[in-house]
Amino acid sequence: MTDIAAPTIDTRKRLSVIWMIPLVALALGVWMVVHAKLSEGPVVEIHFATAESIEAGKTKVRYLNVEVGQVEEVRLSDDMKGVVAMVRVDQDARHLLREETQFWVVRARVGAGNISGLGTLLGGAYIELSPGGGTVEQRNYVGLETPPLTPAGAPGIKLNLLSEHAGSVNTGDSVLYNGYKVGRIEGMGFDDVLNLVRYDVFIDAPFDTLINSSVRFWNISGISVSASASGVEVQTGSLDTILLGGVAFHLPDGADIGSPVESGADFKLYDNFASMQEKPYQHSIDYVVEFSQSLRGLLPGAPVEYRGIPIGTVTRIMAAEVIADMHQKNGAPIPVLITIEPGRVGLPDTAESVELIQQDVADSVSQGFRASLEIGSLLTGSLYINVDYHPDAESEVMGEYAGRASIPSIQTGLGRIEEQVIEFLSKANELPVAETLKSVDTMVNSLTETLRSMDELLSDREMQQLSAEMMAAIKELRSVLTGLSPEGPAFQSFESSVGKLNETLANLDELTRTLKDQPNALILPTKFPADPIPGATY
Amino acid sequence: MRTLLLFLIALASWLVSACSTTPQTRSTYLLRSESQHESGPLQVGNEYLGDVKVASYIDQSGLVLELADGVVHVAKQHHWAEPLRTSLRELLSVEIAAATGRSLGVPAKDGTRVEVKVSQLHGDADGNAVLIAQWSLSSTEMTQAYQFNQNLALEGTGYAALVAAERALLVQLARSIAAELK
């Protein structure tokens, strides 16, 4: 008989396979949540001045016109002085969120120089992203109120221009080199530390290599008209710089190329080309020239010339020093501070050249080297200072004024003319003008009376007849004189008569000699000895 | 009365005999150029003849002979046909024109003035004709003076030979002047 094994009863409870379904669903849910979290981009805070054109859940963030994020929330900043836009940036664009990354709102803008963002009138405003060049991720940004003129990371060099006044240079204006646009003004502000207007300038590559420590920037906005001792000068830039303003840079004449500069270097912004050209040299020497004549028309910057060659400029008229000394010397000459730069005459721009000039000037004063005021422009009345040799000048030596060497002055040209005019006027003033005018008046009256009498005389009929008779007499006299001329018959007859008279006189002379030899020759036959025969023996 | 009549007859006879005396012959000489010119127009030059002066001792009608040094004789029977100044001027004008090929012009400010002064013109005891003259050329720019001193032996004897020799000397003088004018 077969034994039937007793059944083994497993009393353990087992989890039903059916439960796998919710577990899988749970796992999927978890995975989806994690994936969603992992794939979600970061949220960045962007601070703007206003929320104009920015709407939560609607305003997109774009880079190169590709949507890379969206504004999720807009709220006021903690200090209530601006707004904060919470922007969700796509995960695949998070690498754009670096240092120097810039955000600005693209909306329709109408400015003096351009019109932009017209496309947003229909599609709505958006936030433009410009990735920076840094490597560290950043989540807080300050949005730009205006689009940057230069993309972040663009090759080139950033510079600062410092000016004493804002002038007509504005953000967006061009920076020109030899008339060609090589950069732009990116921004402007007032530096309250330096108390100067600061312009942010960007020079595009490869023109940034033109920048060195010797270049100078000047304002070329509008039309610059200046009147100086050199005459009237008009400076203009291109048409857009005339209308919109701009800046140019160049090496001053005679200046050597300087050393390279780092990004962010400061440069002075000169008012015009002429002021940019002033003092391009590093080495110079100051002299004082004292003038006793009027300095009207002599301005700082006026040239100092030696026989027409510019060798320096007038730095300033030392009026303050004169006023300080006025209680000591009434009517003292007015000192003028001039600067002579050896580099202007082709000498090396070195301290040795300065010493050479100093020595030359010191030696030349004893030989008549003097400074004089000359008229630079009759139109403007501008003056300049000329230095030259005047051998006839009184002997003088180098002086000193306020710690500076002083070159003696001499009056020539304008001053001398002025003196002569004054002298002439003084003499003219001494003339007995009143008596002379009285005599002239009497003479004129007499002359008038004479002319009136002559007029009456000439208008008299008898006088007119007399005149006709005189004309006839003159005509006859002319006829007579014509007959007496060498070509006339009377003259020829006269000449013939004179000839005959001479002949008669010769005969008479011969008769006289004959009678002297033989007094009875008139009644007795005359027998002279025969004349000797030429060629025969006498 | 009879005595007076005889005196008158004698006087008349003497006078008639005087008139019957043969007068001495008198020769006159014309000093003229002998250059031959062709007929036709003559170019007028820029030069003109100014003063022609002659020394006083020859400025008379008789020809002059120098018998010894400083001793001159003025011929009584041999005379110039016209004043010597006139003859000299005429002869020099013609001969200068012949030598230069152009006629002397009239005085002008920018012209060249020719002046001649004849110091001696006579025959000497050696049978030569003598001519010594000074002449000059003057213009606005400059004045140049020249001297002419030549003797020429007479070809024969007599005053005609003397006149011929003096004419030849004057022609030489004219050619000297013309050479400087060219």
C-alpha cells in the first residue's frame, strides 16, 4: 500500500504580486519628481529700476533670440527702490549664468542716435541675456536699464575719459581715429571723488592697439571756432559727430608713442583739438617776462615764437602776484609766465635739452635777447610773445621773479607804434587847429568870391568874344611858328641868309687882311707873292 | 686950269693902266666824297652826327700849309669852295653811311651821337697831308672817345694833290668811326 505523505501547510503570508503595480507606479512617480527637479533650471534674481514691460509668467528670457527662460515672479525689492524679477532659466542654459552676464529689457526705444526694439511692439517685451566671460555661476544680477553698446566679452579695451564738464558728449557717441569709428562711449557719470565727469569708452579690437599712454582724446562734437593769435580756426568732425557729438584720439604732434595701457586706464578728455596739441612734451622750462604795456589780447595758450618758430606758450598772466605786490610797486610791469619746450624746436624731449635752453637764454640776454609783444591777428587783436635779438637794446641781465628766471622785455611793433601814435596825437594836439581852420575858412571864402568873379567874367559876352579872338590869335601864332620851324621855309631862308652873311664876313675878313698888308690895294693892283706849292721844296 | 686938266688926264691914264693889269688867278677846291652809291632806299641807323668842330686856324677859306714847325701859311690863291665845317660834315656823313651801309639818322634820345673835332688839317713841309682829329660816340649808357692821327704823302705837287690827300685822310677817319659803329 502506498503511503500518502501528509501535506505540508505553509502558513507564511506572502505579498501579492499585484502589489508590484503600485510600487512601480510609486517608483516612477519618484523618478519623475526627481527628474523634474533635476531638469529644472535655476532661478535667478534680476534687479531692475522698474517693472515696465515685465510680466510674471509671460515675459521670456532670450539669448540670440532663443528662449532660455521665463519670468516667474516680479516683486518689489526689499528697499522698495526697484523691482526684482525671478527668472527661471532653462537647465541647458544655466552655463550662461556667469559673472559679467548682463540682462536688460528689450522694448521699443526712440533716442537721438537710433530707434530699436520696434519688434517688441507686437510680440511684447522680453529680457535679453548676454553671457559674461567669468567662470563662477551667479544667481543675482543687476539688470541694465539700457542695452549695452558693446557685448560682454567683446574684444577690445575699456577706458575712462575724465572731463571737467559734460559738454556735448553722450552715451553712444562714436570714438574716431583719423575720422574712422573705432569705438564708442558706453556710459557716463560724475566721479564725485575726482569731481570730474567720467565717460566709459570701449575701443574695439584691433584698434585697441592704437591706444597707448601718449594718446590724447578730445571732443569733436559740433563745430569748434576759436580765435587766437594764430587767427580764426574752425574745427569740425564728421556730420554725425557734428550733430550727435563724439570723441577722437590721436598722438599729439611731436609726441612719441607711449607705453601700452591696461583696460580701465584713465585719460583726460580735452575740449578741442588745439588744447589737445598743447604741451605734448614732458620737459619744459618756465620763464617770466614783465611787460609795461597793455596785455589786452594776450591769452593763456598764446604762442611764444622765435623768429616765427613756435618754441613755447603763454602759461598765464601773473595778475595775482602783481596785485600782491601792488602796495610795494605802483605801476610795476605785469609779469607773464611762459613755458618753453625744447621738443618744439626739434631738440630731444629730455632734461638735457632743458639745461641747454637755459644756458643759451642766459648767455643770449647779454647779447640783446629780448621778449616783445607782437600782434598775432589784426582781426581778433590777439597777441603773442616773440623772442629775438635786439643788438641796440640797453644792456641787461637775467632777472628773477617769483623764483623763476626772467627774460627782459622790449617794446617793438605794437608798443612802438602805440608810442608813436600817442606822440603824434600829442603834437597834433599842440597844433593851432582853431587858428588854422579860421584862416582856411577865410581863404575858402576868398576863393569862393574869386571863383564867383571869374564865373561872372567868363559869362560876360565880351569876354567870350575875346576868348574867340585869342583862339584865332593862337592859331595864327602856331602857323607862324610852323613857318619858323627847321622844316619851314622861313627857317631855311634864314639859314641860307646866315650862310651868305658868314661868307660875306669871310670875304670882308680877307679884304681887311689884304688892306692891312697893302693899304692901297683898293686903287692899286695887288700882287701877292705866290703861295708855296704843297709837295715842293719851299 | 691947263695944269689941272693934265693932272686929270694922267690920273685917268694911270687908272686905266691899273685896270689893264692881269689879276692873280684864284683856285677853289670842293671837298666832297667820291664814294659811289647805288640809287635806292637807304636804311636809317640809330646813330647821328652831332657837332663837327674845326680848329680856328683852318676855319677859313684858304688852304693851310705848315711851312715849318708852328709856321703856317694860309693860301691866298687856293681856297675852299665852301666853309670847311660844312664840307667836313657832308663828307663824313656820306663816308660813314657808305661804310656802315646805313644812313645817319636824326638826333634822338636813345641814339648814338657822333662828335668830331678836327685839330689839324693841312699840308706839311715834307709833302704830306696831316689830319689829327678826336671823335667820340655817346649814348645814354656810355661815352667813348677816340683819337685819329695820320699823315699821307701827296701824290704829286700842288694844292689839288693836297686836297686829294686830305680827302683820303678824312675817308680813313670816317671808316674808323664806321668800324666802331658796326
